[in-house]
Amino acid sequence: MNIRRYYVPNAIIFITQVVDRRVPVFREETHLDLLREILGNVKELHPFVTQGYVFLHEHFHLLIRPTGDSNFSDIMHSLKPNFTKEYKKRIGTSGPMHFWQKGFWDHIIRDEIDFQRHLDYIHYNPVHHGLVARPEDWPHSSYHHWRERNAYPDGWGWALPESITEYDWQESEDDNP
């Protein structure tokens, strides 16, 4: 597969990364904590601003804006092997491990409407996957941060938001490498 990436200075990027064979590794809090830790370490090496995120059991979505000399590929190419290396240490295994699906899916945010649509997608994702009934019930997303900023009214996401279509689910989940 030949993936062509586009890098736009100061752009916000929507990223999807999936665990190989969708194994629900992040169901365990310790593994999710490790992912957060490694993401923090990567942020020091390749600075970026996190606009939105959700961590699910077998994949995650990020909305980030790189702020240094690094681009989003540098960020992901640091995150994935560093997480895998530390994960292997913590579970006591050595040798090769294929932890992540090959590649990752990215989308450059085009405007405010596109930003809101992807932010809504991120925050509704745990409901879509049947993990919770309401976005506020999922602790591993930026929904709470945005809710505190009055970005979402009471009851948002208790039903499929108008900003999200079935095409959005297909685009992000089926086209992911």
C-alpha cells in the first residue's frame, strides 16, 4: 500500500491508530496509563498541542497540531515503537512483536466545521462502540474538557449527533490501514 501524506504547517490533524487485530489491550488501565505516559514523552520530543482525544479498548483518535519542527508522522513514528518497546518490557516478553496495525489514518482539518465534526466524532466514539450510553460516561476522552468550556449542551451525544454521518464511521474505520 502506498500512502501519501500531506503536511500543512500549523494544521490540526485527526489521527486514528488501531491495535493489530483489534486486540482490546487498552481495556487494562495499566496499558492505557502507559500509552498516556509514552504520548507525554513523545510530546516533549516532538511538541504538539492536543485539541481532542479518545482512547478506546483497541484504538485511539487524536486531534493534534504539531508546534515544533516535527510533523504528525514524526509523532506517530516515535509513539508506536516506543510504546511497543515499553509494553514488551512490562509484560515480560522479548523478540519481535506486531502490536499496532501497519500505518495510521490521518486527515488534515480544513476549517471550523471540519474541526467540530471530527471533535464530535471523537467524543461520540465510545457511544458508537457501545462502551457507554453517553459521552460523559467515558473517562478516557477530551469530552469533559470541552464540556467545561461549554462546547456541548446538556444531553449532547445521547443520540447520534447531526454532525456525524454513517459515512464518517466508514471513512475512519474501514479505510484505516
